[in-house]
Amino acid sequence: MGLLDPVAPPYDPLEWLKQPFAEKSRLVCRSWALQGYGTPLGVYALYALKVVFYVAGWWFFCRFTPGLGYLKSIGSWWLSSVAFRKAILWSLLFEVMGFGCGSGPLTGRYFPPLGGFLYFLRPGTTKLPFFPGMPVFGGSRRGWLDVLLYAAALASTVRALIAPQIGFAEVLPIIVLVAILGVTDKTLFLAARAEHYWTTAMVFVLGADWIPGAKAVQAALWFWAGFSKLNHHFPHVVCVMTSNSPFTRFEWFRKLFYRSYPDDLSPSRLAVIAHRGIALEMLVPIVLLLGGGGPVTTIGLCLMVFLHAYITSNVPMGVPIEWNVMMVYGAFFLFGKNAAVSLFAMPLPAAFFLAVMLVVIPLYGNLVPSKISFLLAMRYYAGNWAYSIWLFKGESYRKLERLTKTSAWVTDQLKILYDHKTSVGIVGKVMGFRLMHLHGRALPQLLPKAVDRLEDYEWVDGEIIAGLVLGWNFGEGHLHREQLLKAVQEQCGFEEGELRCIFVESQPLGRSTMAWRIADAKSGPRDSGELQVAQLRECHPWGE
């Protein structure tokens, strides 16, 4: 097998297309359990090179500060306060330009492998304003003012990165411009990983003693990420990630994570035990906050490295690899070098701001997930995500050509490298990814409510649509729900029945149900309701 050859599924993809849903889903889920996405080995090399580029970019900008950037003396400057601040701002720039999360083939991007600045600098592209209909910024298509604001945000960040020192004057324009971008297009605020980088940048300007606030941000990221996994969804994530990891390509090993392959793809006891690893994620911030620089800190840092090495080794489908690198670096700077700095030394303005960003918003996002992005709620890897399925009748998806998109239809992108059969096999695996999660087991019940004959429709995950239409996607189901459907319909004009969407929301904390909605692009809402999560736990991905 060549470096660019995907692992072929154990069925003929073209024949698979003709199968009824129950058989099609059974085949693709069994295939995912043993093969994952079937990613070519060369793709992993691409992501590894991207991490090198990310680290090299940080090193390059550090060189603009006297005394920093020399590799021979890296031990003396890599944990300096200026180097850390440049790492935060470089990470924000890297992400908002589309190089980080949600880039490359593992997120349905082939040619080009990223959206980001290639899309956000183009007038006429689709956007999701925070206040639809608002004068100036409330339109669904990007104008020249949107483009100029985005370019200004990039320029101000580069300006800060090439400055010898980073202070109030360098950071304030970035904070203001990213916030404005969030009003013009919610996608941009999320793409900047604002819950981490923008929030930390705010701490830089809210008091001279910013290290306690930066510590609080990083500790909150770990805590809420672990807290959000206290559900029945995460064992399924363990299975899906293990089946897709490049380091676990052994069928016998992957089968261990399922109750009884191939008939029962529920998580096995081993997967449930792995689920208990969330204790590590919640323990790390506690140990590091209490460490004080002694042996406890050393133990906490070792646990932290193990945690992020495990996440990165699984190469999650959203590929937040650089973010994991930044988390490790931040831990060594904040909790290693500055272990003695107390959170109680935080300036009051920063404390009030962080109380909202690190407590109120994440808590509300867990209690009412329909209102808050899973990123702002810090519910990473939990498996309890909002998602959507877009169903196009026949070749009605060709109407999307009326949009200014980031790229061609996914199978059309793949034709550059593969024949049609191979392309269908690759794209079909996305169905398996969705169905293998607990939330995806709602679909066998919802599909008959959405369309009469699924065989007449092209199934497309909302993540793929967001990538094509918005220029960025990273598991955020709120980006491809009704607001995007309305924007697409305004430009494409689908007829009744040509495009139906299923929207499934996250399970709220303390509740036993997941809400769902079905809408038609032209006529609007068609049906809605709730499903019991306990019932989904008893279902196979194919619905029996």
C-alpha cells in the first residue's frame, strides 16, 4: 500500500451505496470498528510536518525579541514570559488562519486542505453573524468591511508577534478586533479558539500580574474537559478513537473495545474502564495548582504529559494537535516555572472577567448546551455533541455551486487522487463515524421522520457542509443548524423536499434526553421532539 492509499473497506463501495440504510450502516460501522477512517499513512506525515511548522513559527517570532530565538541557548529562554505570550498570540493567529483545528483530510478537506484565510478574505462568502439582520454586520454574506476587519486582526497579531516586547498596546487591538469578528461571524470567534487564546490575551491587559489568570484559564480547560465526560457518551468516543488511531492498527486489539464484534458494537468493559481515565484529566489541574514547585508539581507535569500524549497519539478527527502542544508548553511555563505563583494574586478585573469565562459560561453550557458552543463550554472530546445530517434529494446538492465555497464537493476533490469507487469508500466512512457515537444512534429513528425513501437522498454530515460553506469546521454542530440552512437556502433556492436536515442537540447536564429537530430548506420546521439516552444505549448503530 502506498503512502497515499487509504485502507479499502471490506465491501464494494459502489454496491454499498445501493443497500438499504440498515445494511449500509451495519457494514460501515463494522468497517470503522476495525479500520477507522482508513487514513493513508502519508496523511499522518502531513500533520506531523504541520506541527513542525507550528513550532518553527513560534521560534521565528521569538527571534524578534533580543536574547530569544537562539537554538543553542533555548534552555534559557523557552520558558520566558515573552516567549509564552508570543506562543499564545501565534496560536491564535495559526488557528484563525485555518492552519490548526479542522484542517486537512481528517476533517474532509483535501483540495485545498484548509479554508481559513483563503475563505475569510473573500467577499461574498457565507457567514453566521451573531445578530442576524443587524445593520452593517448582520448579513449572511461577507462584505468588504468584513474582509478588512479580518485582515486587520491578522495584521495586528503579526505586529504584536514581531514586537520586541508584548504589552498593552500590542494586545489590545487584537482583543478588540477578534471580539468584533465574533459579532460579524461566530465562526471566526470559535476558529480563533477564543475560549483559550483570546481569553488568555484578555488576561494580559487586565493587570500587570497576568500569570495567575493564565493559570486559571489552563486549569479550567482541563477541569471542564474532564467534567463534561461524566456521561454515557464518552465510552463510545474511546471506541471510535481507538479504532482510528494510527498506533493501534491491530484488529485483535480494536475488537477488545467492543462488547462482541461484529454483532454488538457497544463499548466493552475495557472501554468503560478507559472511560475512568477522566479522573486523570480532572486530577491534573488540582495537582498542579497545589504543587508549589516540589515533587507534587513534578508528578502533575508527568501526568499532564501522559494525558496529552495519549490524546495526540489517537489523532482525533478534529486534529487539535497544535492545541495539545500548546497545552503542554503552557503547563511547563505556568505550573512548572511559575509554580509558586498563587491564583489569589490575580488582579480583580481579571478575576471578575474569568469568573464569567471560566465558571458561568461553561456551567451554563453544560446545563443548556443548545445556547453555548461546546468550545466555549470547554466540553472537549466528550462525545456529547450537537450535530446535523443534511439530506439532498438526487443531485440537488449541485445547487450548492451557487455559493462561494471553500472547495468543490468532497467526492469531486478526491477525484484528483482516486477513482470514483475509492472516493465513495472514503466519504462513506463519515457515516460510520457519526453512527458509532452514542448520539448517532438516534438517526435510525429520525431518518424515517425526515424523508420517505432514504435511498433517494445523498447523506452528508453537517461537518462537511460547514467546511464547504463556512470555511471552518471543528465538531461544532451549532455552526450547521437552522441559521446556516437559511443562509444556504437564500442563495441556492432548494425546492420542497430537495434538502431536509436533521438537527440533534447535546444532552444537558442533569437531564436524560436529547432534543432533535427536522427542517426542510424551503418550508422550514417539520418535526421536533426528544429521545431518551437510556434507550439509545440499548440500540445498535444500525437501529436494531
